[in-house]
Amino acid sequence: MVTTWAALAEAMYLLGRDIGWKGQRLLWSLVEQGALLLIHVENDWIPGMIGAMERYRDRPMDLADASLLAAAESGGFTRIFSLDSDFHIYRLAGGQMLEVIP
């Protein structure tokens, strides 16, 4: 699995709020074990992220969501793990839907 720092930061916040350190530590374990790889937002992704945040401003789309959408487009991914129902609405460039897990 891959994620961005923005998405990891959001997940850490939500886990800390809802579960506490135990949940955050489990997420860190995935990173330490290499099961969750952190990728950096590339500068050439930024215009697409801005465009997506503007296009979905009625949701609204946050930075973490925009970074994941950009990572999917850049890496050619069509499957995403997210508990955020907005990913059922978001589309890749060209209008392709994402397969959202779970």
C-alpha cells in the first residue's frame, strides 16, 4: 500500500482522536514494516491537486484527499483504501471511477 504524508497526518490525527496512541502506533507499525509506503507529492502534481480541490469544493476536498487522488493518477492506481465516502464521487483524469475498498 502507498500513501502520502498528508494522508498519513490526517489518519494519525483521526486515530489519535478516536483511539489514542495505540491506534497511532499500529499505523506506524505498518510504515516500519514496509507494508505502507510513504510517497512524496511531486511538484508537477500540484496543479492537478489545486484543480481537484476546486472541482470538488462543494464536498469539500481536503489536501489529504487531493494528494491521494494525485498519487493514484501519477501511479496509475485505480484501487484505493479509504473510509471517506467522497472517494466514491472523485474521478481520475478522464472521468474514471476509483475502486474504493472497503
